[in-house]
Amino acid sequence: MFDIKEQLKLLPDSPGVYIMKDSEDKVIYVGKAISLKNRVRQYFQSSKNHPPKVRAMVVNIKSFEYILTDSELEALILECNLIKKYRPKYNILLRDDKTYPYIKVTLEEEYPRIIKTRRVNKDKGKYFGPYTNIGALNETLDIIHQMYPIRTCKKNITKMIERGERPCLNYHIKKCMGPCRGIENKAQYLQMIQEIILLLNGKEEELMKRIKENMKAAAGKLDFERAAYYRDQLQALENTLEKQKIVSTSMLDQDVIAAAIGEGITCVQVFMVREGKLVHREHFILTTQEESKEEILSSFVKQYYMAAAFIPKEVYIEREPEDQGIIEEWLSSKKGSRVKLKTPVRGDKKQMMAMVVKNAEMVLAQNTRAKEAEAEREEVLLELQQLLQLEDYPLRLEAYDISNIQGLQSVGSMVVFEAAKPSYKDYRRFKVKTIEGPNDYGSLEEIMTRRFKRGLAEVQEILDGRTGLQEGKFSVFPNLIMMDGGIGQVNVAQRVLAELSIAIPVCGMVKDEKHRTKGLIYNGEEIILDRSTRLYRLVSKLQDEVHRFAIEYHKTLRKKDMLQSQLEEIHGVGEARRRALLKHFKNIDKIKTASVEELLMVDGINQRIAEKIHQHFHISADEKH
């Protein structure tokens, strides 16, 4: 048995890392110390001066371990690694860095790509991030692909060249240089990659200088097409620079870090300044308790830069942490050159810090409102559970509706709400196959039978180990089914479920004479809902959504029929070619405007047919004029 009092006597007066464990031998806290003897003993002395979090932790400590290090710097590095490994309950934790996306330049490939990834591997690739704002990451990727015709495919270039495969559409529309053709100017491709790395490093000014020089050189050689290409690159880069705010005259690379503390959570904001311009910002939400801002920022800086792909020369931090000197030493060793950790007290830097604090407070307020909205959604589902006296909490709601015009092209929609919010990835739509004419009940019976039979089959495959839960499209069943309609629709759903031996409660969503949501039908009784309540708004939103989704699918099919009929007029375009065109272009407008070269990219379309299709639509367009 572990005797804490005896083990405290044996602690050395040396730097190292201590590891606290609970009764189940689970790591609940990791810390570092210049003197293990002094630091660890503090936890077990009088608890009067301890904050509530420490008191709660000490009660749960049943044993501890320690690891000696040669210096405080080694202790800091080991502490970071152990926190990342164990994710202890009482440490301030930055969400696992692997869940944040990065931009990767795949330098390990002969013709590198620029991709989004959530995994940082020890390879030759160059990583930029992490990004908490996926929108900012996607915008960066869009700018890169707008400026540079680099490949996006994962194909083996060498094998493609050996097999003589045709390049894809990106090459024909000049979005890719086409290395799969065996391009001679490999150096030009790699030069583009180096320029992209400059852009991702925030070195836009240097990149603009290069592009201007290239544009002048191309114009001097009368290569006006190439000069125009550089001109367009320059324009795209200038548009990007217009969005960046000049915040520093030092022209150094800097990060500015501040925090806003709320109830149980803290928002840490990071502004990334490169060559004096604010190029990017990220925020991180941490679960915190009674820790001081100094403690929170110290923990954040260590965990953030442990995973960061880039460390600037200067890091400005809102509050000076207790271990500032050792963090600065660690950052410098990690970067390979001097890194300064500063806390501004006056002037421009203080004003910039105030701006970062303000942004942190804004994001924290938004996060708090989101948490409050989540609590409201939980409450409204509890209201629904109590109103219908359901055994299970109705976390997942499924709604069904049918749409047709005089019985033609009947379609069904399945809409899913999880935690009282639309779960768009789970929406499903069905084309009615066995029912003819205006028969909504029959159509509902068909699509619900198909949905739940498929679901039962997928569940069996999961139980047999033949597939995984994530692969199933219908394997997750709802807690409550809500039919768009009255007792007739409810009876259809209940009959389908009974035949398949599935027990799921079903209610109907009924409307008034003005076609507005009125209430619910459940167990044969109509329940009128108060229009001012949150529950009414949830039911109304679900009813409107399932109806909208059915109508949209019906419109899509009508458009496809129109497209089919137009394509049928072209001699030589049979059913197989029509399907291929639909699959490739998705809609009639894209086929109408496609060039012969683009049409040739479709499987089964040869030169003669491509020209016929192009001529058909362009002659039709001319005739209209």
C-alpha cells in the first residue's frame, strides 16, 4: 500500500516532474518543479490557502510518482509530453492538437500538393497551423489554388505517365500544369511550391517582389501570356493583402496571446503577426476552474507551441507567467534561435494586446450564448418527452413527408433533428418505385419500409462485424418518429414498424386551416401547442424542413427529366451517355455551356458526339436570339 507521508519524506530536492494518481491508478495531474521536495509537499500541507480545485484534487490523490530531470527545461518538456499523453483531469487542457486541421505541403512527393490534414506526421512534409477556424483554412487553400496551377489529385504520377493516362479536367481548364503528362519544366513546378510556402509563412511582400520581377521578365521576352499569368497572381495576392491590417512597425514575426475567463471555460485568442501585418487569428476554448490567468496562459503557451508548426521571434503574452524565463528558454531551443516572451505595458504593443483581449471576450460571449442555446434545446426536448410521456429522451427525431404533382414523380423525404438541431448529413430522400398515382399513404409505407429494412440489415452487419457503425446510412434509429400529417400518416408508420417488430413511438404534426403548424397527434389524441412556446417553434421548424426537403427533391427530378428530354433530341446520345453526362455535369446549364474539350472528359463521349452536343445547344441558343 502506498504511504503518502513516508513517500513525501523521500522526495529529492531536485528538478523533475511529479505525477498524481487516484484510487484506480489513473493519472489525474502532472506538474513540474525546480524542487520536487518543496513543490509536492505543498499539496499535502494545510488546505486553508489552497483554491477549491486543488483541494478537490488532493482528496483524490492516492499515490504519486516522480521523474528526475537534469534541469527545469527538461522538466518543462517532459511535463508537456506527459500532459499530452495522459490528458489528466485536473490539468488545464488544450483540446488534442490532432483534432485541429493543418495545411500540409507534401514535400515527400515528387510533385507536392497542398492539402488539409488533421494528423502531423514525422515526414518530409511542411505543416502550417493549427487552424481552429476551418473557414479561414479553406479560404487560404482557395487563394493558393487560384494563384497556382498545382495538382490536387492523389494519383501516382509515375504510373500515370507509364500507362499514358489522359490528364483530368483541371489540366484542360488550366487549373493544373499536368505533371501526369510528364512535364519537362519540373523546376517551374517546384518554384511554385516554394512561393506557396512563402505565402503560408506570411512573407507576402517578398513573394510580391518575386512575382513583379517575373512579370517584367516575361514582358521583356514578349511572352505576354506568361506576363498576364503573373499579373493575375499579383492581383490575387494584393486582394489578400488588402484584408490584412498593419499592427506593428517592427516588421518582425510575432504572436500576441490573451485570454478571457468565464464560468468554467476560458477563451485564449492568438493573433499571428508576420512582417508587421496581422495575417491570421485563432481562438481556443479551454475547460478551466479557479486558476489564475497567469496559470492558464502558462499552460496554454506550453501546450500550443508543443504542437505548433511555427514559432515566431517574439511572443507577447497578456500576463507574465511564473515560469516565463524557462518557457522562453524552451521556445528558443525549439525554434533554434532566440525567442522573446514579453508582456507589454505601454504604447502600440499594449494597444494591440487590448485588441486581442477584446476579441477573446467577444468569442467567449459567443461561446457562452451557444452553451445557453444548447441548454434551451435540451429543455425543449425534455418538454416534448414529458408532454408525450416518452420512456426515452427524444435526442433523435425523424420526420417523413411525400411530394408529387397529381401522382407523378412521387418522392419521399426523411429529415433528422439531433439535440433539436438539423443533422443534415443524416437527411435521406427516396424516389417512390412501386406506387402509381396520388397515393400518399402507399408512398409513405414504401419509403418507411425501405428505410427500416435497410436499417435492420445494417445493424445485423455491424453485429456480425462485417461493417462499422460509421459506414451505415440507416443503422441509427430515432427515439421518436414525427409524421407530416394526421392520424392516417401515423397509422401507416405504426403499421410498418409493427410488421418489422420495431418499437419506436410515432406522432403526427398537424396543421390548421391556414396551413400552419397546429399541434401533435399522439396515441389517437390531438394536442394543441401554444404558438409562443419553444416546443411549438421546434415542431414547426421540423415540419417546414421535411416539407421543404421533399419539395426540393421533387424539383430536382423534374429538372433532370427536362434535361433527359433535351438530350434525347440529340442523335447518338443514348441512355448510357445521358447518364454519364448527368453524373459528370450534374445539371443542364453546365452541359449547355460546356466546351467540346470539357465534353470529351465524360466517359463514352467521343469527338463526334461531343461536337454534336455542343452544336445542338449553341444552335438552340443562337435561334433564341
